[in-house]
Amino acid sequence: MIKVIGVRFRSAGKIYFFDPVGLDIEAGQHVIVETARGVEYGHVVIGPREVEDEKVIQPLKPVIRIATPEDDQIEMNNKEKEKEAFKICLEKITKHGLSMKLIDSEYTFDNNKVLFYFTADGRIDFRELVKDLASVFKTRIELRQIGVRDETKIVGGIGICGRPLCCHSYLSEFAPVSIKMAKEQNLSLNPSKISGVCGRLMCCLKNEEETYEELNSKLPVVGDNVGTPDGLRGDVQSVSVLRQLVKVIVTLENDEKEIREYKVSELKFKPRRKKEKLNINDEELKALEALEKKEGKSLLDDN
């Protein structure tokens, strides 16, 4: 076991472990640490605790110091400088006629480097842009191309649920999301219904996946022939996954058909497997193909 603290450098960013080196550090404080990018100002989100050695990437770097009021002021000044750097970079991009969208700018705490994050379709030759920016800022320049998910995480926004985006508010890392999850939750494969602000599959599809898999494994499939507690047999018309209720079309003695609702525990049928093959109709297939073009990969895979 090794004693560490957890530090974030961005809102909802990845948590990195550092050695508190005996300092009395509490969650909520700010610290100055050395990272691969240089000296940085970070927010402590996990107070001192012991974790298994295999969860820590060695070598574990020590905390330089707890942030002082002077450090807080430097960080505030850097935030103001980042706004100006953003404007200057936009002007330079226009000047060089580059097809790239500037997303964010960031100074390291020690002002040793300025980072610019951008999105673009394909590769961009920004060597002349870097030279131009270096002549203005008189420091190291790094341009980093990011994807649309990362762009949305940085910029933020409101999801279709009416709440701030998960990736911007608390989701530190993107989990693999697939079209199987939407199908498992009986959602329409209409791209506008299951795509997030970024245009990719919504991350929240992952949240309830395990619950739906477990509940669906206890239910029959629509069209299955089942036995009812009143001695009848019929075909499943629909299922309510969360309520665990099943509507069955049963045939009565006079050959009349009637729809009756039963608890799944009352029915006799062969349970479905958790990992069964998806049945996708033509309309859903068209929607799936449109989504696959956006994602640039097959969405029937788990990753």
C-alpha cells in the first residue's frame, strides 16, 4: 500500500495521484505539483489515503507545496492570459487560412508552455502557425488536435435531459458505448434520440446497461410462446422491462383472443440469454448505418 492524494487539473478531468510527502493536505485545497507538462496548479479531490501499489503509475511524483495566496493569484492571472491567447490564436488561424476550429487555450502554471486545443477534419500542417505564435508569446507552443467528444467535454452544454453534460460535470473518462446498449434498453435507433450534443452515442447509455441486461434476461422476447398461470398458452405482445410485466395474447376456449397482463414470475417460458443476437428491422438498420458513418466504426461491437 502507498499513501497518495488525488488531483485534478480541469473540471471533471482525469484524477492523478501524487505523493503528499507528509504535508497536511485535505480535499478541496489547491496544490502545486510537477507533471510531464511542467509545474501545474491542481485541485485536490481525494484526500490522503492508501491505495494498492498496482493502481499507482511509478514513479509517483511528490507535491511541491500547498498553494499559497500568491499561487492562487498567479493562476487567476493565467486564466485571464488564456482568454487573450485564444483571441490571438484565432486571428493567426484566419491569417494562415487553416481549416481548424480552435476550442481552448491553456497556460501551464509556470508559463513555460501555452497549449491550444483544436478540432479539424484530417491532418493540418500548422508548422507556420506555431512559429508565428512562438514569436508572439515568446514561449513553447503546443497545438493538440482533439476529437468531438473531447471538444464537448471542454466546452460543456445542456443535454436533452435538461441537465449539464455528464462529461463536463463529473465524467472523468469516456466509457465505451455501443448501439447494443440502446437496443437492450428498447430505445429508438433514431440518431436524434440516442446521440449526444457531440453527435456521438450518448455516454449515459452505459449507466443503466447492466441493470437492463439483468432485467431483460428474466423476460421472454416479443413473439415467444409462453404458458400462463391460468393454464392457457399465448404469444408475447409486449414487455415492461422495469415493471417486469408481460402482455400476452391468449386464446380462450371459444377461440377468441384476449390480451392479458401477467407478472413475469407467473409465466412459463425458456429464459433468454443475456448476450443474444440483436434483431434489427429495416428502419432501424438505416438509422444504424447513419450513426456508423458518424462514429466511423461498426456500432454492433461492444467497444
